[in-house]
Amino acid sequence: MTSSSALPVIIIGAGQSGLAAARAVRDRGLEPLVLEAGERPVGSWPSYYDSLRLFSPARYSASPGFLFGGDPDRYPTRNEVVDHLARYAAHLGVEVRTGTRVSTVERAGSAFLVRSSEGEEFTGSAVIAATGSFANPVVPALPGMEGYEGRVVHSAAYREPSAFAGQRVVVVGGGNSGVQIARELNDVARLTLATREPVTFAAQRLAGRDLHFWFRLSGFDRLSPAWLRRLVRAPLVLDPGSYRDAIETGRLERRAMFAQIENGDVVWSDGSRELVDALVLATGYRPALAYLDALGALDVDGVPRHRGGISTTHPGLGYVGLELQRSFSSNTLRGVHRDADHVAAAVVAHARSARPLARA
């Protein structure tokens, strides 16, 4: 087991959230140490499905002071985002230790003790958890699922459609990922999109402008989570012009969520049943923060206790990249830096006050 000297701020995760946090901490005069489980400082982006594109144009998705380059109105691909984050990490010049998976975070007097699964220990006056949620997909307990013998794939493990060619497939979930995956599977498989409620669409472009222009102009992107929950009752699916039309014309079948699975068959709400080869679950994610269990910073459901990303249980602990952390865009490339600045201000203030004790 190796050990490092006390560090002012340790950031867990080197994806978009971790790099945003690193920039915000460094801008406030402290040098962070970033610990990343993967082999590159790009977070989970390489693991997303092949056809994924950002929902926001490059001009709104770049990091502060570091543009995507190219056409600012294009929607960058997954690989473009991976490249952008890798170049941004190099541009920042902060210390990033890849191949370092954090297993536990504990209190060590006035400081935090961070242990990796490789046996390393790091001591810091403050910690920012920025590991997102991709590593913790939600797999709902669908009635009868235990007897289903077909293929079950969460969207986290879905890559491309060829493996489903010619099969009967049901995609579960009416958010952006569910609709995108269903739309591309529909070209190669007999496909149904199953959702509990009708899909709620928002046109990607209005009056010749991308929707995110209007989000920024109206202040919608910065609305508090409390206001958002009043205004938005269902996930908004950004429609480039083909998704809604495909469903409304019947080219992409959408049905109310099936009632159960029985003897391997999907039983629909009208009582009809059919054999389905595969289920693709686009059912979302929960924060991947199991390494904070021993610290006591999470509730019984594994959700962090925080206010705007600042822990309400442990001074010096912060979060970046949580869904609806402070706004509609909190866990996106276009919004994460605002949250990072908010959290870094509190965390750095604590680190400065706690630093002498941590060294002692």
C-alpha cells in the first residue's frame, strides 16, 4: 500500500464533471488531484452507443476557454466529445491519475482519506465526487422478468443495432436515449417503443435557432429544480424533425407499457401477448457513489444528501454532475461548469481553512 501527502482537494472522476471541477478549483488557486478509474481522462463517454450525438450544438457544449472547433452549430458525435475532453484535460495541465478506481472515502480527523481498489491512499482536506451515473444503470423490477429467457440489455450496454437485426425487440423508456435507440433499431428489427406515458417532444430548432439558444435567452437553463418540477412533468425528447413524425405516422410503433412478462411472453395492457427476442431498457441511471457509503453521506437509496451540490452532512464534500443539481442543464456539458464554480467556491474555502489541520 502506498500513501501520498495531504492534498487540498481530491476530485473523483475525470469526465466532463471532474474536469469542470478541476478547472474551477485551479481557478481559485489550489491544485487538485483527479482520480479516474478509466485509462483516459474522458469519463464514460467512450462507452456510450456509437450513434450518439450531443443534443446541444458545439457552441453551447464547449468548455470555458476551450472551443470544440469546426462548425459551432453542428451536433458533436460521441467520438468528438471524447477527443474534446482528452484535449481539454491536457490543456488544463492538472494532475490526473488514470487507472485509479476509488473504493471508499472516509473521515480522517479533519481531513478525508480516499482509498483506491489498487491499495493506494490519498489524504485531502476536501473531496469533490464527480463520477456521474453511467456506472449505475437503473434496471426496473418488471413483473415476470425473472422468467424471461430473451436478451435484456440496458442502454448503458447498447452499442449499435446490427446484433438485433431481424429480431422482435421492445425498447422500454421514453426519454432521449430510448427514442434515439428505438429509431435506429427500427431500421433493422421489428420494434416497439414501450412507455408509461406518451412521449413529450420539443422541437430541436425553433424559428431557425437551436432550442438551447432559447433556453439560454429565456433563462430556462438556469431554473431551479423546484420550478422545473412544476413546469416539466415528463422527460423532454429533443426532436430534430424525424422522431415525432415516425411515431405519429406509425413508422415507429409506440405502445403503452406492457403489463407483465409471462412464460417468456410480453403481455400488453390489452391482454395480447407475443414472444419478444430482446428488451432494451432505456430506464435511466442513479448516482454512482457507492464509495461514499462508509462516510455516511448518502441516504438509504444511495442518493447524496446535498444542497446545490454542497454536502449537508460533511463540510468539504461536494458533488458535480448530478441530475437537476441546480438547474435543468446541471449534468450536461453546457451546464456543468456553472455548478462546478458554485461547488468549488465552497469546497476551496473549506480546504483553505482545514489545510493546516490536514498537514498536522
